[in-house]
Amino acid sequence: MKKILIFMTLALLATTVFNAAATPVNKDVLGEWKFKSPQAPYGYETGSIVILEKEGVLAGEIKFADGTKVELKDVKFEENVLKFGINVEYNYVPIKATFEGNKMKGTANTPEGDLPFEATKIDVTE
């Protein structure tokens, strides 16, 4: 009876570890994305979004055209939708985007209203 219990425990543990390893981050989302948001306030209308993976967790930053960098918070990528937030001028701004190839389209939900943006992945061979 002990052998069966030990075997079942090991099988359950192996299944859990395999499932965790079998759900890697979509590598297509990682990298640098050049964005534009024409309706955004001055200084926030262009820049790049850098998405990377640290210890199996998504992270990154936004670099605005003026050189300001803002860390991405609560980064999640599920079912082709990227969600994260940034702190801008004492406000938490949730951002949501979808992907089509090397293009990203999304919306930043600011206190002044929704701001649409588009981004294109920067080819590292450029």
C-alpha cells in the first residue's frame, strides 16, 4: 500500500512539474516594440516597450522618446493578450494589447480616457 501511495505522489508531482514546464512564454512577445500613440500627451506619444523574461516571469519597461524609463508592473500574457500597468505621474495606468505577427495594438486606460496605441517589433538585425 505504501508503494502505491508513493508512486501516486511521485506521478502527481511529475505531472505538475511537466505542466509548469510545458507552458513557456510565447517568445514572439519578447523583445523591443516601437510604439506611437498620437493622442497621448506631449512626451508620451512615442517610444519603445521592452518585454523580457526574468526567472520565468515577464517584466520590462517603457522608454519614452525623451529618455524617461518606466517599469512595467503586473505583466501577463495569455491567449494572445498582453496586460500590464505603469505608474505615470502618480497614476497607475493599465494597458492591454493584442498581437498580430510583428504588430501590437492596444489601449492605455488613463484618468483622462482611453489612449489607443500601435507598436511594431524592432528587428534585432536592423
